[in-house]
Amino acid sequence: MSWTRGVLWGCRHWAPLVREWRAGGSVHEGLAGVNWAEWATGSGRPTLRLRWPWGRDNASSSRRGLSTTASDGRSASESRSSPPASSSADSSPPPVVQRVPFRRMDLPCVPLYRRPLFPGIVAPILVQDAAACEAFLSLKDGGNRYAGLFLHRQAGQVRRQLGEADEASTPPPPPDSVGAGAPDPELLYKVGVIGELLRVVPRPKGLELTFMCHHRIRSLGAVRKEALLFLNTEPIVEERVEPTTSIRAYSLAVVETLRELLSAGSLYKEQLELLLESVDVNNPYHLADLGACLSSTAEPAVLQEVLEEPILEERLSKTLALLKSELETIRVQRKINKQIEENVSNAQRKFFLNEQLKYIKKELGLERDEKESVRAKFRQRLEGRTVPPHAAAVIDEELQKLGALDPASSEYNVTRNYLDWLTALPWGVYSVDHLDPDRVRAVLDDDHYGLEDVKRRVQEFVAVGQLRGTVVGKILLLSGPPGVGKTTIGRSIARAIGRKLYRFSVGGMSDVAEIKGHRRTYVGAMPGKFIQALKASQTQNPLILIDEIDKLGRGWQGDPASALLEALDPEQNSGFLDHYLDVPVDLSKALFICTANVTDTIPAPLYDRMENISLPGYITEEKVAIARRHLVPQARKDAGLTAKQFVVRDSALKTLAKDYCREAGVRSLQKHIDKLSRRSALQIVKHESEQLVVGSESLPTLLGKPQYGNELVFKKLPRGVARGLAWTPLGGAVLYVESIEVGSGGGLGTDSARLHTTGQIGDVMRESSEIALSFARRFLTEREPANRFFERGYVHMHVPEGATPKDGPSAGCTMVTSLLSLASNRTVASDLAMTGEITLTGRVLPVGGIREKVVAAKRAGLKWVLLPAMNARDWDELPGYVRDGLRVAFADTYDDVYRMAFEGGAEKVSVREGETAAAAAAAATAAATAARPLGESFTAP
Ligand SMILES: Nc1ncnc2c1ncn2[C@@H]1O[C@H](COP(=O)(O)OP(=O)(O)OP(=O)(O)O)[C@@H](O)[C@H]1O
């Protein structure tokens, strides 16, 4: 007799018995039919120790190959002959030892619908069919304790049909099975186990039969089919093999995987623990069977394969594969569980915290009606503000509406946002202006060098404000090329007069809603820029700087220019109506400053209302001064350098301005100086030197070769070339007109001169060239009748640079001069540059951009400029430092130009440097009249 541990399949079915045993009841009675069993409570956990009934029969046990393991670690056959010490203390009555028959015999069949059972397993099976129950009871009463346990082939399907049954129970036969619970023998697998009926317990749904599974049996066919199916069975004799290394390795791997399963939290934790405690690695049969049946996720058919596998090594391998897949499933399942738990617990945590917060607020009396507090906040914002009556009425109405709305409704949010804007506006709040012209001048001088016009204009504006006691709304327009300080001077003005600044750019803006706001019905509706300006500056008289007004777009969403007009026009803007706000707002006290590069593209009605101050670009001296006073100190500050560490000499600044950055503004100059300062910082950080002194000679090393060469392409103008002056958005430029004769004497088959023009010239300029040709031809005919150049010549006129588009009439005089130079074979005075439109009758008409053109001539180092007499006023308005070093001549007709260009007129006209334009114009006209040889034909009207 020996004690051994068996695995209890479905432990919880034994729980009542355990309780009974603990209470001192008779275990043996409770375990009817298993009077050779006892309970042990090693670790407080009930374990069934089984006393094998074939205990003394070593030979038969080994023949049957039963895989049971003794509790002391010895094999079943050994332990049977010498029971462990614990068993000697056992006082249970001597068991009735019966052998499990190991022969061919007819057995009642118990179909298994869940999974096959393996030898060594104790498992309860629920039989629901009444007839079958009856039959089992009568069999038991007749002393027949054995049954064949076979897996049904449709086990999975049946299980799915019936739903998951109790974990440890086998579901009843499918309702469509033949007879009262007896399965079709064809639907049963042929290999099963013989089960010994240990216990029968009536259950509400039928009978619970507890079987102890013994050796494998094979069904040889049905014998009879009544309430139960009887099968003829034979025991399967297993070949006992000596464990090889490979079998041992498999066994260890199975044990290891079982351990991992245990720690991973397998469904059959209890059974696993039990198995691991009792498992004998030296009994691989036992291990393979028990391991397989502990895999909870395996399909019944796969388990059946293990049951049917005759070769031990294969059986172990299949078991291992099942357990590994089980382990993987559990790992994935744990991962999923963890994720779900995290999500759920986060949501729960939030919920609990919110609930707690609510409760705490309530307890402390902090909870107020949300709506009330919002309304109170809005009311509080308006305290001390002078809200105009029409706005106050709307606000009151909206506040009342808010009180009646449900906070969860979308209407509530719309109203709340609307009120937020209405109450956030600085109703009646005005900043105090500093209306002292001297102080204002000091601030402007501090920030910007030069820009006399702008500064004077701002001073005048402030002076008027001082006299009137208030500054009325104005629209100033600062126009000029990029980088001349338009935006920054706008900022300085705000600082000088002490106004809050709000800047926005309208470049490319095509949606009128950006100016006037969206209607409140739109999702995400917002007021326009002007209302935003008031909210941001929190005053009703800010300085609003509107950048890039010349690049205002126009799209299908309306015309922003008209909307701007409404906001800027002093006549209209006292009641500016934003679409979103829907309440008139007074913008008349705001000061508007717009900036633009060109004025032509500004919508006429807007331009009409603006006061244009043009910033024409800087000459070299101005750039040097700006760099010295502002750009270099700023670059030093930005790079963290001291005045000693970074020095830029004036010579370097001059070379920079002349040869590296020839733009009208100073942005490129600023970039070059920044580059130098960074170079200095690097040298200091790398301890290469303690200071960087930049002279003009070091510029090529530090910045590379100069970008521009001499602007004077021709020192002495060749035949057919005349020098003009042009205006570009980037400032003035010296422009050459070149004409050459291409073939002559009827080469082109006509007797009239032909003109071919190139150089990306626009329509106006092309017309100008045609006028120039006609005029030059006539002029030459009258002046040199013998010269028949234009009758035979074919002329090609080119205006470099060919890649830059050019247009406008102001090159008319230059074109005529170029053609006459070619025709009369004379060169044009080389220190002269000219500008002016020519008419067919030879009149010289005024042109624009005089300042830029004069600056360009000066930059190029020319001595003389020839301007239309009607531009004398523009010359007169130029600052002295721009005119210094330049001489001007004025032309009414082309005769004046001719004299200056070809007859050394420049020398004859006695205009001294710095002479006023009026005097210069008078002198020029006098000289022209005196020297005019062509009679009245070219006299200006
Ligand atoms: N007269 C000046 N004195 C000092 N700094 C100047 C002067 N003119 C321009 N600057 C500097 O040049 C830089 C460019 O100026 P700003 O951005 O105002 O140019 P802008 O005319 O508005 O150009 P854009 O038309 O491209 O907007 C600024 O850093 C500014 O300080």
C-alpha cells in the first residue's frame, strides 16, 4: 500500500468535502468509493493524497505504465512497497484494494464534449440525461465501477452550441444525439481512458460522477446501445522505454514551462501547483499526460492527438508545444488585461477625483452656480468703464439671455464668447498722449538716423495735438523701398507719443472677414483685426500699424480695401461696425500708420485719404551713419560682445555700403554686420583673438569678394550709349541705353529706318523708343540735313540688364540721346545722367522718383544730373546732404538736353553746387534760349 498524490480535476467540487473534513467529519464516508483517500493540508491548501489500490503489485503497475508520482519523490512502484512516514501515522481503516482490470472488456461509455481526459486525472463529469443517470446508478449499484471515457468528435462544436459549460464539467450530449443520451459510436474517438467511478453526487441538473482516470484504452466497436452506449475496449499497452537524454531534456522543458505558467497565472493554477510539487521528472509518461491536460487553451482534437500518440518523445514534444502556446497566450492576455486595466483605472481615477472635488467644494461652500460666476465676471470687467449706451444695452440683454440658457447647449457657448469679447473691449479707456514735440523728436532721433521728413511730420502732428488738446485720428502712409525703416519708425512713433502699438500685415489678405470679422453664426467666428487691436492694446486710441498695404489682396470673399476704408476713414470710423461684434465701436481716436513699398497699387480711395511720407532710400553716407549709430551697437548686443571686442571702422562700413549691399535700405547691411559680429564672437570663444577690428581691407577675407563692381560701367561713353536714371521698388539705379547700327544701305530692303528693341522693356517703354526714333530722325534732319543715317540705318536698341523687366516713359530723353549719338557719330558727356519723358514735339515732361534717381547718380559718383524742368521742385525738396557734390541741369525741351549731352552745355550752365532749383532751372532755361540754334520749332509751349 502506498500513498501518492493525484491531481484533483475541478478542485472546487471537492470544497464541501474539505470543509466537512476540517470540521471533523468522516472523510472516508464523504468520499464514498474512495476510502483509500485522505486529505492533507501541507500549506493550508487541501491536497488529495490517494492510496493506490494496486499498491502491492509492482509488476502490474509497471506493466500498465501508470504515471503516478509518490509524494516523497519516488516512483509509484517504489513507493508502493514502502509507504512514506506520513502514511504510517495514518489511522484510516485498511482500504479495500481493487485492481483496475487491464484486459479486454465491455464498458459503458461516457462521451466527453469538452476535452479528453488523461491517465492520473480525477475529474467530475455532469450527466444530465435522465435515462443515462438512471443507468449509471443501476450500474454502480451492481458493483460495476468502470467506464470508458471517450472524446466526442464534435466536441468543440457541441461546446460552442451549448455555450461554455461549467469549467470542470462536461456538457450533456447534444440534443440531436441518437437515443436518450447515448452517442453515436462513429462520432467518438477510438482512444480514451478507463475511468473508475469514485463518487456519485446528485446535482440539480443531473448526476455528478467523479472518475479517477487510469490507463489508455481503445474502442473496438459498439456492443449495444441502450440508455448508455456499451463499447468493447482493450487496454493500450505502452512500450516502457528507458529515458534518453532527449526525453529528459523534454521533461525538464515541460517542467520549466509549467513553472513559468504558474508564475504567469494560468487558469489551472491549483492543479499546476499540485503537479509541480508532486511531479517526477523521471516519469515522463506522467509528465506528458498531466502537462497536456493542464493546457487550458488547447483544442480538444489537439489534446486527443497527445492522448493517441504512442511514442513517448513525440508525446512530450506535443505537450511542450501546447504548454508553450499556452504560455504565449497568457502573456498576450496579461498584456491586454494590463492595458485595459490602465485605461479603466485612469478613467475611474478621474471620475473619483472629480467626485471628490465636487464634494470638497460643496463642503467648503465654494460651489457657486457656474453661470452666476461667469455673469459676475463679465459684470466685474465693465466696472469703471464708460460703456456707450447702445453697447451697454446689448451687453445687458446678452447677460440675461446667458442666465436662461443651458450651460451644456452650444448657444450658451456662443453667447458666452460674444459677451467675452464685448466685455473685454476697453470701453472709454484712452492712453494719455505725450504731446511735447521736443520729447517726441528726441525719442525718434534715438531710434533712427535721418528720416527728417518723417520726424518733422510727426512733430507737426504732435504740435497740432498740443494746441487742440487732443490728437485727432490720422492716416499716415510711409512709403519706400524695403529696409528703410518704415515699420520700425512706426514703432518709434508709438513709443514717442506714448500710445499702445498694434501691428498687423495685410499683405495678401483677401478675406474681408479679417478686417470686419465673421458673423456670429459661423463656428469659430472671431472679430476682425481692428477689434482685436482694441482688445490687445486695452486702449481705444492705440497706434495701429498696417504693414504692406500695397499688397492687399482681393478675393471672392469680398474687397478688403473697402472694409479698410470704413475702418480708416476719419469720417466713418467713429461708428465702425464689426460683423462679429455688431455694435458700433469708435475708432476715430486711433492713429493709423500704413507702410507700403509702392504707392501705385494702393486702392485709390484709400490712398486719397492718406498722408504720404516717402522714405526714398539712403545714400552711402547715411548708411554709414546708420550702421555706426544703430546697426553695429545692435549687432554687438545681439552677439554678446563689448565695444572693445568688436570694432568696425568707417572705411569698412563705407566699403560695405558701396560694394556689398547696394540696396536702398539697410537690411542687407545689417545682415553683413551681423555676420561680422558672429565671426568676432567665434574668434573670441575659440581664444583666437581678443578683439576683431574690421577695416575695409579685411572685408574680402571675412565676407568674400564684393558683390557689386563699379556702377559706372562706362567711364567714357562710347558712340550710341547714353546714361539714364531709373526708379525701381528697391531704389534708384543708373541705366544705360545702347544703340547700334545693324547693316545699312537697303540691307533690309527698305528706305526707312527700322528699330529693334530688347531688354525686357514694357509697352510704355517700347512706345517711348518709337517716339524717340521719330523725334531723333526729325531732329537730325533739321540740325544736320546732310546726315541721312536714319534713312538707311537699321538700329538695334538695347537696355541692359536684359533679365530685369523695365517700363515707364522716363527713359525717353536717354533713348533720343542714344540714337542721336549713334546717328551723328558723337559721344555723350560722360559725367552726366539724365531722366525725363520726351514727347513727339520734343518737350521734356516731368517724371517720378527724383530722390531715388538722384541718390543713385550720387552713389555712382556722377557730377551732373539732368532733370525735367518741371521736376525742379522735387530737387529743391531734397535734403542738402543728398544734393551736396552734385550739379543739376533742367530741361524744358530736348534742345536743352542736346546741349548738355553733346555740346558741353554742362560746363556752360553756371549752376553751383547746392544752388536752388529755381535758380538752376532759370539758368538752364536762359542758357538753352541763348544757345538754341533751331529757332522756334522746339521751343517749349
Ligand atoms: N534710419 C534708420 N536708423 C536706424 N535704423 C534703421 C534706419 N532705417 C532702417 N533701419 C533698420 O533697418 C531694419 C529694417 O527696417 P524695417 O523693418 O522697418 O524696414 P521696412 O522699411 O519696414 O521694410 P519692409 O518694407 O521690407 O517692411 C531695422 O532693423 C531698422 O532698425
